[in-house]
Amino acid sequence: MDIPKKLTLSLILLISLSMLTSCTRKGTKYSVFNESKKENIETLKHVTETLVPPPLLPKFNQVAQGEPEVVQVKLTIEEKKKEITPGVFTWWFTYNGTVPAPIIFVHQYDYVEVTLVSPSTNTLVHNIDFHAATGDMGGSEISYVAPGQQVIFRFKAIKAGVFVYHCAPGGIMVPLHILSGMNGAIMVLPREGLRDENGNPVHFDKAYYIAEQDYYLPKDNNGKFKDYPTPAAELGDMTESIKSMIPSHIYFNGSDGALLGANALTANVGEKVLFITSSANRDTRIHIVGGHADLFWPDGSFANKPFTDFETWPVPGGSAVAALYLFREPGTYMFTDHNVIEAFAYGARAEIEVKGTWNDDLMTTVKKAGPIE
């Protein structure tokens, strides 16, 4: 039986795509079950990464330079009272003083050596759980620190992608610490860098880390948010308030207006910007008003072929994802949770100020508003 020409071409294309997805970018057979090469830690280069406050990222190379490294990072736990919106205070639990915590950067197969410090001024026991890590509850079982203690542990970043990390001291304290701000992200880039939907190398000009933070702050009998003298006093009431599962506040990067106005993100027409977005507790959905995700890696998995042209991208609770967009027009873009109630009634939104020359071919005013003719 003769096979139509179109069908033959379609079969060839499907077979080619199947072969492509079953290979690594270097063309060799690959499985997620393959063991990574065991390295001699003593002979590897040790580098200290200087962490910076979000939404910025530390300095890094998009393509790995040589063999895996031992990347050393220091996270200092800080409990501090914070005014998240005028007149509303809560006790922040933080790594390095920010909500979210700083984003950590490594390449796949690097080793992450974490020094976790809890100054004696703290009042509670903390630890850290890396979703990028393998074994021992993401490191949480070996990283407990009481006030006045520090711990050093190491894990190998065998999975490429973006991942959440957070405090996980056990029981009801897990949500209480996360909802008090104790969460961040780590980006593990493939050693050869990112690839587009066709398997070609893709470079980004800027990267930002944006996390959605939900709060469940207790109120008094008059409906006013309470102000507590100590973290322990607030946690007692929060144990009940979180059970409503109805947030009192939802913000990007910890507080009201953290990424609006003078704090807006910036870009230029022609720049590719990588957005790392996370939500440590609730499902959310992210949208650039006037833009898209040209490339989108669901659940932040860089080992998978990226999707293209997403209008809104989901962020499941407890995960981080990555989306890349080429800005084509200047102006102010709204970067928002597209549950618009959460964006405008709660405050889960940011702004991106983009400079450049307007392109009438993409959008133009044909005739300004005026009387009906």
C-alpha cells in the first residue's frame, strides 16, 4: 500500500522529534536515572557566592566554565519585626534578612556547601529544606540550629531547574515558618546553559526573582491586626488563623509595593529577561500585562523542552518556575498574579519599566477617542 507523501513526512518528523527528546543536547543517550560522576571534593575549585537581596541575582556565568565547583553560601537567620503595609506589623523569619530569601545560583552537578547561622539574638530553632537536594528531607534533618549555633552541610545539585528552599522545623511549625517569610529559591542551570524550543542556545540579558508571599495575620475582637512583642506570641495565634486558609495579605517579595513605583523592575526593548517566580505555599498564576512568556519551563525543569507563547504561567505551591520574555515595546508593564482579586484587592503585583523606541507595527492608535461618527 502506498503511503501518502504528507503522511510520510509527518512520520519522519515524529520519529525525529522522538529521537531528539530521548537524547541529551550533546546527542548521547540520557536518562534521569543515570548516575552523576562522583567527584573528589578536595580537588574541586571552591568558590564563595555573594548573595544579594531579591529581586536581583548573584553574579554568574550562564554557561559553566570547566569542571563542577563547590559553591559556598552563607545564610544567616534573622527574626525581625516588619511593617508589611502601613500600620500592619508581623514577625519576619528570614534568611539574610529578606522575604523572599536570596536566590542561590549554581550549575548542574556543582556542590552547594551551606553555612546556616542562627545568631544568639534569635528565639526559635530553625533549619532549611532544599527542594533541589537529594536525601535527608532536603537537608532539613541535618541542619537544625538553635540560637547561637551554626551548621555546615553540602549537597550535590543533580537536577537542573529552579527550586524552592524553606524552613521546615517539623509539625505545625513548618507552615508557620514558611508563612512568616522563611523561603527562597535556588537556580541550577544546565552546564551548557539554556536552550530554546528548537534546542538552540538561548542567552538572557537580565534575570529577576519574584516570590508570592501569603500572610495570615491574626486580628483582635475589633478587627484590627494585632502587634506582638515576640515571635512566639504571634505564632500562638497564627496557629489558629492559618486554618482559615484565607490570607490576610498577599504580596510580591514580602511587603506592599516592594516592586512598584520607585522599586519597579527595569528592562530595555530588545532585552531577553528571565523571570524566576516562586510560591512556597499556595498555587498562583503569573501574567505580564502586554507581554507573554516566550519560553516557559513548567515547574522550572530546564532538562525539558520549554513551552512557547504562554499568556499566563502557573506556579504550583511549593515550587519555582522560569519564564523568558523578549521585550518588544517600551512602557510600563504590570507583572501580576492573574487571580486579579489577589493582584488588586490584596497587592500581588509588580511593575516593569521598559525603555526603548515604540514599534507601530506591533501596536498603534488608528484614531483617537472622540465623538461617535
